[in-house]
Amino acid sequence: MSSRSCPDWPDLMEVAPELQFKHYTVAEVQLPADALMQISTVSLSDVAICCDLDKNVFYAAHTDERMADALRQSHWYEIREWISAGRPGS
């Protein structure tokens, strides 16, 4: 487990063992421009995201609410949506 690993990883592994959630600032990851435009009034180094970067899945409970709302309107999935959609792209 890395220092970026989500502290909820044991629970997340139970529902989606193929995902690895880590914590980042939005400035550290390459997110869709359409999502970033929706939070343009804040510093990206101050906005947190908990996600699996490879699968484009985020964990809303540990993601800044503004970023979670923006990601929902992009090609990213919230973990519950990803599970209910049949694990797209897995």
C-alpha cells in the first residue's frame, strides 16, 4: 500500500477488487478539459480527488464535491455507477 492509497481501501477492495484508489490533487492528474472548465474558479492544487486513474473511476466520498460533480458529466464513473453499469472498460 502506498502513502497515496485511500484509507478506505479494504472496503473498496471488497466491492471492486480490480480497482486501486489513490488520493491526488487535481493538478497532479490529467482530467478531461470539460470537467476542469467547470471548476475553473479554484486552485487545482487545492482540489482533492480519490480515483483509479487507469479505469477513470472516482470515489465521491473522498473527492471534492465540485470535482465529483464535474467528473459525473464527463466519461468518468463514480464507483457505485461503475459497479452498477457492469464495470465498463474492465
